[in-house]
Amino acid sequence: MNRYENNDFLFMKTYGLIGKNIDYSFSRNYFNNKFKNELNLNSQYVNFDIDSVNHVTNLFNQNYDGFNVTIPYKEVIIPFLNSLDFHAQQIGAVNTIKVKNKEVIGYNTDWIGFKKSIEHLLKSHNKKALILGTGGASKAIIYALKQLNIATVTVSRTLGDYTYTDLTKEIILDCGIIVNCTPLGTFPNTELFPDIPYEYITPNHLAYDLIYNPEKTTFLQKCESQGALIKNGLEMLEIQAEEAFKIWNL
């Protein structure tokens, strides 16, 4: 249904999150609270839970004002867009869409959120990062780390520099930063975690999980038990959301 067919939508700016199985979404509550309580704007933020990326064409034809994009569409949505900004083009993934003059333009603010949330935690020995996962989120993380002059290697079941069975003590010790970019451990399946040799993690490691619910995933718990400094993805999400809002209102 076109939003202008519903009186509740009249004269109201509407933004939304494009994803799959996103009832858990951080974004909807965050933005609706921002619009109502912080800015007193006549705006709303809704979830667009779609089964196929092909459904975005219908969304783009309905005069919405902007979107965020999450798993599993950050990469596959690109062919449906009119253009990409420089950073999204370099990363190869999109998490923010601006609608301007009936054109849909892709941006990536994940990398900004990650960079700003991790840079103050870095120590001199954090020179190389092990990235768990090879999806759209990991691409933004790798791009951000490149801006911080930190080398990266990736791990996945099939596509990374390493598979999980390849990981040795030497590899773990060589990578002072470990970033979980997989969904393993997300609520409600909080018992899941990436299968890495946690016994080799040390107090010199920084473990970062993009997941924010639960606050401390099993991955982070295991790293913390080895003495590592840990951080979840909540601050990153808040920063990327604020950056998205700036883009929508440029």
C-alpha cells in the first residue's frame, strides 16, 4: 500500500529498515524515540521485513524518505540503486539509502560507526585484526580498519583468508584484534559463538562483537575470561544511525 493511501501517514516523513526477520531491530525504537522525544519531528520509522531483495523496487516507488539496510541485503541491494557514494562504492555494501528527486542513493555509515567506536581502545600492539565473517558488515569493518592503518585477515567457512579449522595459536597471537561480524550469538540464539581457539586469546587482545543483543555475547564472555578487552556493537550502531540521519537531511 502506498503510504499516502493511509491517513496516519499524511504529511509525515517516513523512514524504515530494509531487512529480513528484523523484529528485534535496534533502529526502529532508536529513531522513533529520537523523532518524538529528542527532536519533536512529525516523522516515523518502520520496519520493511521482506522475503526477497526484489521487493525493494516497490518500496522505492512509494515516496518514502530514506532507508537503512541490514542483513541479508547490504550487498545485493546495490543493483537496485541509482548511485553510490564514494565510501559505499569502495566497501561494496550499503546500510543507508537517501531518497532525493526520486533517485535512491546508497551510502555506508557502518564503517564510521565502527571506526569511531574502536579507535580510542587501540593500543600500540593492536596492529592486525582477525575478521570473523565475510559478509557486507565485514566489508565495512575492513574498510574502517584500513583507515586506521590496521591490517586485516578474514575467516569464514569457505570464502576467507582462513577457514575456522585453519586457525592456530600463531594466527591468534599475531592478530591483536578479533572482530565478530557473524550473527552467531544474536538473541535468541545466545548460546552460539564463532568456533575459534579461545585458549590462545590473551590480555593483549581486543575482542569486538558487532552484536549488541545480548550485551555480552558468548564470544565476548569467552574472550573476557582470557583477559581480553571487550566491546559490543551498541555504540557503533548509535553512531552509524546518527550519521544516517545526517545523510537523510543533507
